[in-house]
Amino acid sequence: MRSTKKHSSKKATRLQAGRKSSPSPKNRKISAKPSSPKKASRRQQAVTPANNELAVQGQILRLEEKIVTLESSMAFQDMNLEELNKVLTEYSLKIDLITLKLRELSKQLPSNVDSSNEPPPHY
């Protein structure tokens, strides 16, 4: 058993030797300086009240555009709904007229006509 433990510890040291060394979290220094000047200017711009106000105004403009788009879409749907309602009313009236005519025609049919499956006279 002892030989196995020695062997595994040798293997662990070989694995550690092959790794790239990186400072442990305890030994890392946290720098207050940003890594690049571009990031620093972006951070500074985001903090200033003028830029914050511009960002808010930009969001307001985008929201207003969305509202206008939604309102126009809703108006278009309202127009379509009214048109479909008119067409539906017209077809409903036509269906009512057709059913009345059908009832009248069925009353006019002679009742003595046999509706059996006789072939027509020309056969």
C-alpha cells in the first residue's frame, strides 16, 4: 500500500508540473486600474449624469417607436375587424334569404312526386 501512495503522489506532482502556473486567488492582486484605456473611458462615460440622461432618452425614444408601431398595428387590425364584420353580416343576411327561398320552393313541390330511385324517363 505504501508504494501505491508514493506512486500516486509522484503522478500528482507530474500533473502539477505540466500545468501553467497561475496565481492562486489569495495571492492575486486586484488592481484598481482598468486593463485598457477604452474600457476606462466607457466606464467613466457610463457614470456621468449627462450620459445617463442620454441613455434614458434613447430608451424613451425606442419605447415611443414601439408604441407607435403597436398603435398603427392595432388600427390596422381594427379596420380589418370592421371589414370582416360587415362581410359576415352580409353573408348572414344572404344565408337567411336563401333558406327562406328554399322553404318556399319546398312548399311549392307537389307532394305526390315519388322520390324513389327510378331512372329518368330518357333511359
